[in-house]
Amino acid sequence: MSYLETTAKFYSEVAETPQIGLCCVQSSPLQLPGLKIPLAMQEMNYGCGTTVHPTELANQPTVLYVGVGGGLEALQFAYFSRRPGAVIAVDPVAAMREAATRNLQAAVTENSWFDPSFVEIRAGDAFNLPVPDTSVDVVAQNCLFNIFEPDDLTLALKEAWRVLKPGGRLQMSDPIATRPIPVHLQQDERLRAMCLSGALTYDEYTQTIVDAGFGQVEIRARRPYRLLDCHTYNLEENLLLESLDSVSFKVPIPDDGACIFTGKTAIYAGTESFFDDSAGHVLQQGIPAAVCDKTAAKLAALMPTEVIVTNSTWHYTGGGCC
């Protein structure tokens, strides 16, 4: 696991000397009424998307944030859970924990609602989370798990599954690759630490989540992230990395496989007022119904001329019939 030592050294460096735009997609942090992000925290926004989805954060959930970074998303989660210890932020890098603590102290002066007790920063890593089994509502990580080699990624996902309550949510943002990353880049430890060479393809990434035990995966966003050009990275052709925001639920995996929602809908175009597939899916004539990819494929095969299945939008926030 020498690459993890390289990663720790790299993030010790960027904790002490922030590198603006190191990992992040070129978009502003999530805007929330009454929330002000200190400048130092913005400069350490080392993520590729967001894991803070307001629809998942009702009733002041307990959130375990893995890889605290500059503390930005820990502060955003605290916005929804305003109570002592509501957010537990875990990081193995002492310099990063210290930087996040400073940034959260600075947030107090700019946010009258925020108390530092809302966020508890602990030493620890993704493979040994310092909380009991089934003790948190949400586990979140931004642009960290893509650094892990496949076997370590599996360990991290199973550890997240362990600490989540039944029905709990794993909220992640990671780069994915539009085709397999060549071995010579995968083996470059510094590029891996920079979130440029460890990404899996979409199919590999989602299958690894399901293999860890998560029965439902919802894609919240998928967008371009970085281009690995053929000249700089010694490639035969350019390779596009994308940013994928997802929410995975600790629910049983159905007998016919996990439900993965990517924004597809099914529309009944037959002559009856509705169509019932006798498997829990009722489609009203002419009205799009959100369905998981598995159900979309089954409906399209069952009635190819009477059920229209739309393409993935790569944006889904609930309401499906699965």
C-alpha cells in the first residue's frame, strides 16, 4: 500500500500550501441560504463534485465524512444537522485535520448558526472507520475512493456498509474513466493521489458498489472532469475522465439484481388506460414513469412496440416505481 503513503504525503503538502482547483470540477460550492464559506476553505475544495444532497438530509442525520479535506462539505452537512457531534469527519493526515479545524473555526465568525461542536474531527481511515456498526445515517466521501486500488476500494465500501444503519446512504463523488486507464498511469502513485489515474469505468465502479452489498444506487450527476491528453500522458488517444455523483442505499439486493437509477423513464404508448407488468410497475398511458435501468430493460423487452424507454439523463432524485 505504498501508494497510500504517497497520497498521505501529497495531501500533507496541499494542506499546508493549498492548490486551488487541484481536483474540483469548475463549479462553485453548493449555495445554501445563510451559509458562508471561508476563503481558506474554498481554496481547499479538493473534490470532483458534491456529496451534499439536501433531499437526503432531513431530520438532522448523523453523517460520517471520510477524508475531511478543508472541511467545506463537513460544514455543509452541519448546516442540515445543527447539533453536537452530528458530523464526524475522519482523516488519516494530521496536517489536513489541523487545516480543517482552523477553517471550521474561521467559519464560526461568518456563520452565526454554526458551532464547532457540530463537527467532530477524528483520526482514522476509510478501512477502519472509528465508529460502531450501524451507527450513522450517512457516509460521504468526495474524490477519495477513486484513489484506492480495486481491492482497497472494496474494503472501503464494505466498511462504509458496516457503519451505516439499515436504509442508510453512501453519498459519493468520484472520477470515472470513459475507458480503462492504461497500466502505466495506474502505477503512477502521484497521479493516483491527484485523482487522475485510479478511476474505474462506470460499469466497474457501480458493480463494485453493488458487490459491497448496496441494493440501490442512484446517479445524481455525471459530467466531464478532466482530459488526459495523448501527449502529456503517453496515450495512443485522448482519455476523458468524468465526475460521478451517486447515492447508494443500504437495502437488500433484490433477487433479480440491484436497482440502479440513471434517469431513465418508461412510457406506455398502448391503447389501454394503463399497463401493469404484474411485477410492481404500473404505467399510465402517455405518462413517463421513472424506472431503474434493470426495469427499463425488462419493459423494453416485454413490450418493445408499446413501451418507450428514454435514455439515461444521469440525474435522478427519487420518485421511481421500482
